[in-house]
Amino acid sequence: MSLHISYSRGIFFRTPSYSFIADPSSSRFPSSCSSAFITHSHLDHSIVFPNSRLLTFSTRLSADIFHAFTGHSPSNTRFFSFFSPSSIFDDLSVEFLPAGHLLGAAQLLFHFSDHTVLYTGDISLSPMSTVPSAFIPEVSVDTLIIESTYGSPNFYFDSLERIKLNLLQWIVSSLQRDRVPVLNIGSSGPSQEIISFLNTMLSVNIFVNSKVSAINSIYRREGIDLHWYSFSDFSDYFDPRSSVVFLPRNASKVPDFLHSFSISRAIVTGQAVRFSYSRFNQAFPFSMHANFFELLDFVKRVKPKRVFTLYGFDLELAQAIQRELNISARPLRYAHKKYTLDDFLQS
């Protein structure tokens, strides 16, 4: 079977018989696609959920979190459970595998008739309190497509435990100085992980907006014990001496109920290893993506025959995989433009 993999506003798979796309980043995907796979609910991966003309495949949790965050219902979607291979076409079966990252996030293991492809989506490789680490498949993988959001050795991440403890110390220090800690943080994934951590470590009331509250409720439904309040609960439960406020990562304004209080502001994002975020009092480089060394270790354990890197620092990671692991690797976005000598001779 002739399988072609390229990047065209998503990961585009084409065979002589059919084509499909994984994680389309736009509704302007190739017209030949009638189906799409969605690895998780973050909007840069799940934008086509409401597209009724496209058959989408995902986990139910990803669809639920998408609906909680956007208010839009996924349409024409078939749901997969983890570790349950299912036939899609005559010569293709697909298995959804845990990816970490956030609740419901999946890796996609495609079994074609003569070729196996693993697409990681976004992955985390450190176990957390709200999600397990990404699953390492034991089957033979011909092609691995791996995210490279932090695929550069120039970015140093401390351990997640130490970053969380530094955040905890900052919160306590702010409260001791009569300042309400206000965190700008990702609404799905990081918010729930940090809420779980604070629930365990500190007796404080955590306030979130309605979207994060709805996502938290899904986590609680799945057995993850989170405790929080919505902004609408301010008048009943807010005490400036023992409250923490969560805002969306890109929010600039604070809720009206905080205007009469002194506040300290911090941002929680992996991008803090790259940028200073000078308008905040503090920045914490907490991320639910794998770091460079974890990505290399993942590739080493999967043992694929070739690797495509995608997103972020794709060229740096591809070069490191070739140098450190002696596995053929290159960025997927360039794969259809640049050929190796072997590719050229074979074609």
C-alpha cells in the first residue's frame, strides 16, 4: 500500500483508496477528506468538532471538555475508548492510547495493512495527579509523528514538583502580605492540575470562571476530587486572607470583585522558560507538555523506523533524534518539500 503523510492544516494521510486528517487546525482542510481524528480538546486541535459534514473520531471526554469550554456541541462524532482498536477502513484500524496532557487526550496508533503510524498529539510523560503519563506502545512502529512544542535542549524545566512548590510558596507569601494571589493559567489541564495540588497542600478557597468550573465538574465526574468556587460564589465564600483567583492565561483584566483588594499576579505557562512576562509579578514555567529530554526518551523507547516532528521546535528535535538515537527524523511540515537521497533514488 502507498501511504503519503504530509502537513496541510493538520496531519494529512492519503492512500490510493481514501484520505483523512488528524488534528486539523482550520476548517479549510483538503476537500478530499471526509473524516478527521481529534486527539484532545484544546482548540488548536479540536476546531472541527462542530463540523457536521465531517465524521470525527475522538474520546468522549475530549468532546465533553470541548463543549464545556466553547458551548458548542460536537457533531457527527464517533467515540473511542482507550485500548480498543477499531476498524475504520478495510485496511485500517485505529487504537486510541492515553497521552497524558489533559483528561481525555489520546495518541493515535494507526494500523495500515503494511505500515504502523503512531501520532502522539500533545503528550506529557510525567505522571500527575489528574492524568497519567503517556502510554508507551510495545508494538512495532514504522513511523512516529511526535510533538516538539519544547523540542529544544535550550529550554530548561525544573521538576514539576519543585515548580509546584515554588508556586505554593508564592501564594502563601502573597497572602501573608495581604495580597490576593491571581493566577493566569490554562483553563483545561493546567488549572485542574494546580487546583488538585493546592487542594492537597493548602487550605484556601479557589475561584474560577464559569468555563473552568464546567471543566472541573467533568474531572470530578471522572473521580478526580477537585474543590473550587465559581466567581458567582464570591459574596458567600471570598475571604482575601485565604483565597486564590484563577484567570484564563491571556486575560488582562481582573474580575470586578477584586477591584477593592490588593493583588499579586502570576502567570503559569511553559512559555515562561522563553519569555519574561514582565507585566506579572512572577512567572512559573509549569507545562503539561513533555520537555526535550522526555521527548527523546519517548522516541528511544518506542523505537520507530523514522520520525516526523511537529509544532514548536521541530527542526531542533529532529536533529537531536538523528544525532542522539541514529533514527531518521525530519520536520513533518517540510517532509513533502525536502527529500533524502534514498527518497529521491526510490522515486
